[in-house]
Amino acid sequence: LLYKPIDRVTRSTLVLHDLLKHTPADHPDYPLLQDALRISQNFLSSINEDIDPRRTAVTTPKGEVSL
């Protein structure tokens, strides 16, 4: 349930990427789509950077028992 908002941004980023591929470079919306894609990718990157240290702290290497 907590990942639902992040999942929505991830799906929106994929849609923006596909939309940008099919938009001509001379279209007036092209720079706006590029900006929106860059902003959403930066947001997802910052989320991943925040989550990765926590994820490695929680996981236990194989063979070790967490007490």
C-alpha cells in the first residue's frame, strides 16, 4: 500500500518516455515533455537513493541468522 504512490510515478514516467519517443522534436510540447520526464526520473532516483541504504541494512546475507 505504501508503494502505490511511487508505482504511479513509475508508470507515469514510462508513459512520458513512450510519449516523448512518438512526439516530433519540432512539436511545441516536446520540451515540456522532456522537462516532465527529467523531473520524474530525478524524483525516482532520489527515492531509490534513500531506500537503498535502508534495504541493505535490513537484509541479511545468506547463511547468517538474524537475531
